[in-house]
Amino acid sequence: MKNHLVIGNKNYSSWSLRPWLLLKVKDIPFTEEKILLYREDTKQEIQKHSPAGLVPFLKNSEVRTWDSLAICEYIAEAYPEKHCWPENLEARALARSISAEMHSGFNQIRDCLPMNCRKNIVFKVESDSLQGEINRINSIWQDCRIHYQKEGAFLFGDFTIADAMYAPVVLRFHCYGIDVGSVAKQYMQSILSLTAIEEWVREGVAEKAVIEQAEI
């Protein structure tokens, strides 16, 4: 089964990073195709693959799947031996809950701290709603790490879909100099130290395309 993942700009596309990172960390072979976002022909190019006109998009000989979380769920089912969700039922329920929360929420973080691997600033948080979302993520990371720290370095010990879903937030907090607690900082370092993350960031920084909407 040959997987082909269509993604957007690595510097900016947080949604593309999620399934890409899961495939990389879980050592699942795939080819990738990049479509530059916010260009005149972007939607036309994406619609050659995805009926929704959005990236990421995964296809192989069996399925066509879009939406980051849906792709990750498909990967978990197609490769059960990779344990993309925690094996423990309680942990798996929590991992799914925080992944869904990430998928549907945190709009202030998305709007105020757009993903941009080239950023290296200290962002002054002046909005109570933004600080509230930052505090919520800090709480999620801290609670998971404290509870599962004996199992490994990630939210539930081993790397799971939950880590893939929160990895773009790690990059945002790192690039914008967002302050979090000591436990959350240790978790961020675990994500930032991944070879796959280092590869993504390196290639994202090297991209020439600029999306003005993400250049706050």
C-alpha cells in the first residue's frame, strides 16, 4: 500500500504537519506532494486531489482521505501495530478528547499566533481570551505529562496522534516565545527534538514563498 500525502507550505501549514509527523514518527512509508497555498491556482491544484479543496489529503490504492484528524484516524486503523493511540482504554479516551478539542478549538491561538517556522520573537499576550487558551493548553500538557511521565517523554508516554495534533502549537509557542510552565517546557523540548520536526522546520524555513496573512 503506497501512501501519498498532499500538503501545503511547510512554513505555514499546521494542518499538513499533523499527519505528516505521525507518518514520519511511526515510520510509515509515504511520498509527499506540496501545493503552495494562497495562490491563484491553489484551489484548482488541490481539487485535483481533494473534493473539499483543502490540504492535507492522503490517498493510496484503497482510500482517499482528507482532514488532519480523519487522516490520523485512518492511519491508526490501517496500521494497528504502530499504536497511534494509547493502548490503555482510559488514556485512549483522554487522548481522543484532547485531540478533538485541539481540532475544533483554540481559535485565538490560530488567529493571533499563525504558524510560521521563521518567527523568532517574544509575543506580548494582551488578550484575556488568548491567554485563556494558552493556559488551557499548558494545563492539558501538564496534566498528561504528570500522569504518564513514567511511560515516556510524550503526552501519553509514547508518541501518539495527540502529540501530532499539538505539535504545531509547540512550534507556535516556541517561535513566538510564549511562556509556559516547567512541565510543559519539557514536553515542548521532546517535540522540538524529534528528527522529523527538525526536518519539517528546516524545510519550512528554506521555502521562498511568503503568505502575508501569517506574517504578523
